[in-house]
Amino acid sequence: MKKLLYLLIVFCIVGCKKYVVSFEQPTEMKLDNLKLEILLDKQKVKDINLKATEALPTYNTEELPISDDGKHQLQIKVNDTIFSYDIKYPEEKYIVIMAHLKKNGKVHIGILKQSYKYRFL
């Protein structure tokens, strides 16, 4: 039984390649309930609804599964605009996505990428 458990743990660690994506919940109240459609390699993987906060921003963390190492394309669709980013696995495994409202009223999506975990306060 122990061998089966160890085999399962090793399989999950080695076989499950994932991007860890944190979505910043904005402090701008106009972005409350903004829907983000997340696509990885042009395949829809998730829908995220942002919840605005009046204090410090909070983060909603999701794991996006991938099939192999290498370059992938992460797309975020907001309203009628698609933001595309190239990411390399495993060099850019941890990602933070931030939505901002520009002065002209349009939404902009920013991204931070790195190989180690982000530390949020």
C-alpha cells in the first residue's frame, strides 16, 4: 500500500505540469464583476470574474495545466479585446495577471512572469 501511495505522489509531481496564475482583484470599483476569459494555446481553460475591493488588492490563484515544456501562448479576453502573451515553461511558471482601467475608460491587462513563487502580503 505504501508503494502505491509513493508511486501516486511521484506521478503527480512529475506528470502534472502547470502554470500557477494569480489574478489580482482590482481596487477600482468600475472593474467589479469584470469577466476575463482565459485561453491557453487558443483553447479556453477558465472564466474569471473579478471582484473589486476597496482596500489592498487580493489575489485569486488558479493552476492551468499544460502538456509539455516549451513556449505557450496565454490569452486573456476582456469584452471585445484579446491580450496575448508568450510564456515559456518552466522559466516563467508563476504568473500574475492585473487588470487596470485607463483614463480613456478602456481596460488594460498587465502580466508579471517569473520562475519562482510570488510572495503576497
